[in-house]
Amino acid sequence: MALFGNEEIHRRELRNIFGRCWVFLAHESEIPANGDYVVRKIGEDKFVVVRDEQGAINVLFDACRHRGVQVCRADSGNTSHFRCPYHGWTYNTKGDLVGAPLWKNAFGGMPKEDNGLSKAAKVETKHGLIFATLDPSAPPLEEYLGGMGWYLDLVFGLNEHGVEVLGPPQRFVIDANWKSGADNFSGDDYHLGTLHRSVWEIGAFPVPFRENMMGYHIHAAPGHSLSFSMAPTEDEPGPKFFGYPEHLVETFNTSRISEHQLDVARRSRVFVGNVFPNFSILALPMTEDGAHHAPTGVLTIRTWQPHGPGQVEVWNWFCAYKNMTPDQKDRAYKAGLGTFSMGGSFEMDDTEPWITVGRTGRSVAAELLDFKLNYQMGQPGIGIAKRVEDWVGPGVVYWSRYEEGVQRNLFRFYSDMMRAPAGVWPKSSIEP
Ligand code: FES
Ligand SMILES: [Fe+2]
């Protein structure tokens, strides 16, 4: 239980988890032009994600090499240089030190090359999603994602146009631990019928609760889990392709994904998943107001940004396929805002219990009583979930969604990373 509130564990997470894993920072569509930048975090540390004059993406530690002062003071913008406000050391968009006031008098003779901004050890993108790691011993991004890559392709590669973000991310702070978000988005579908009951009453989501529990839980790779809501047979009525409108669905094809992936997407009503540690994805049909607008496909991506063990800042982007019409984008954005955003119907429900999880995590009683959490749903002999052997994609798979192996997969890898010695990548596996 202390995982959700202990200060020492949190410091170790910053080093062993956020200091080593591939962390999602931004989408390429946020920095389309050379010189565009956004400021993001790895763990609790700020990094500038900037497109340089050659169009390459650099992830620069936002700390001046002279005295460690924060160099970039805006959240986003376009620039050719970053100038430290303290003494004026100036860096280009590759992070190279290019000058300082009265250089000759002050530093003449000192090589500039060794004094550029520090950089993330590795930066890679997938479908425009920009990830970075601080650990030179981390495996390449594709290897780190493992089977999860197949499912990211399935969502972000549905057509050849790809995805863009709709405006800057919405940000809000909750008094909860970041892992409550990761745990929930790994596939906690079971809470919908209780916590989100009112969303059916206002017609915000079109699939009845029991039906929505039908589908697959997938331990895609160590740490990375996801869940699909899917009808038991193909002929059943209900949304397909996450509820996207027909004329958009017509552009979904196999130019970037396989027949199998397209077929899984076709049958899917909801996709929810988490890329370890703190990057979550959700695609589903929703509306802000069932009385006036039918549900439509919404794709949101988000990070659970730790602020100490007791707070999480949610960064929430709405995405659209680039070939959606302005009206479709507008509809998806409003439906998203009304449901999964600071003031959205789903989001306001979720945040309250997570606050009390954190409170229990910090409590003396939990420590004294050796209080343990229960993650047993779907284990052998418990509930109705069954292992699926003939699934077309990667991972360990269960039907139906009455299963908490997705979260056990998250915490198994978490535990491996927390125990791994520096420089040694743990040999983790996915287990039933
Ligand atoms: S601290 Fe940045 S120039 Fe001195
Ligand atoms: Fe929820």
C-alpha cells in the first residue's frame, strides 16, 4: 500500500523508473516547424523538446551548464536560441553553447563544445509520438514496447494520414499518486458500472455496462497492458472502430497495418491501455450531451506526471486523424472535453477515489495493520475470465474483461525496474 504514498519509494521511482524507462513527451504535430519547442517532464525534471534548424528533434535538459539555472521560461514557442536569464549563456536548438556576453573577457580560451545543454540519452518516435530515455542502457524503443507496438500501430496507424493533436494539452493537478492513473488505464473496466453509473444516465457512452465488460485483456509486454471492449460476435449491433463516423471509417485500411489489426480495430468499441510507466491511451465513442449529440469516436492520450508521492499532474491531449473534417474534429474535441477532461463527467468521477487511495497509502494505520491490496480478479478459480489461446496479436490474452492481470503485469515490471541494478536492464516476462 505504501507504493501509493511513501516518499522514499517515490525518490527511488524517479531514479529507477522515470530515470530509465522510455517516457512519452510530446507529439510531433506540436512542433511542426524548425525552432518549435515545448517544455515537458521526465519524472519531475524539465526538458525542452525542440525541432532544430535541420528538422531533427532534440530533448534538452532545461538547466544551464554554468550554474544550473532554468534556461527556457515559456511552455512552448519558436526560437533559434535559448538564453539563460542569469548571465546570458546562449544555446542553439541542438543544445550547443554558442556564446555568452563579453565572451572573450569572461571565457576566452575555454572550449564551448564541452558546455552544451545535457541531452536525453536516446530519443525516438513512433506514429509521431516522441519518447525519450535518460538511460543509455535502455533497449531501443521498439524493443521496449514489445507487443504493445502492435496495438499502438492498430490505433495510430488506422489510415495513411496519421494522427495529430488538437491544440495544447489540458493540465490539472490531483492529490493522488501517479500510479493510480496507470493502474486504471491498464484496464480497470470493472469500475465503470459503479463509479461512472451516471454517464449512462446522461447518455454519454452508448454500450451497456455488462456488454462493455465483454472483450479482451492483454498483457502486451512487460509493464504494458491494454483492454478492448468487443462484442462476442461480429454481427452484434453497436459501435465499431471506437465509434468513428462512417465516412472516416472508409479511409481506414491496411496501408500501414495488417488485416488482423484492421479486423481487431473494426470490432472494437473501446481501447484503453497504458505504456509503462505513465503514458495512457483511450479510444471510445462518447458525447458530452446524449440528449443533443450522438456519441462519436474520441482519441485521448495522457501522461500521469508525478509531483511527489502525493500529487499527479494530468497532461491530456485530444487527437484526431488528420483527414477528419473540421466538423468531425470539433465534435470529437467537445465530446472529449465533456467526458475525459478536468470538468468532464468521467474524469471528475475517477479523480475522487484516487485521492483516497493516496491517503490510505500515506496512512500509519495501513503500515501498522500490514494492509494489503487485492489484485486477484481473473486468477485461476476466481471469476469468469479465461485465457485465450488463438488470439491474432501478441501478448497474454484473456476474455472477458473481469480480470486484473493487466494491473499485475504493470506492477510486476514496476517491481523488476525498482530492483534492477543501474546499467542492467531487467529480464522481465509477461505471465498469465
Ligand atoms: S547560470 Fe546560466 S549563464 Fe550563469
Ligand atoms: Fe474511469
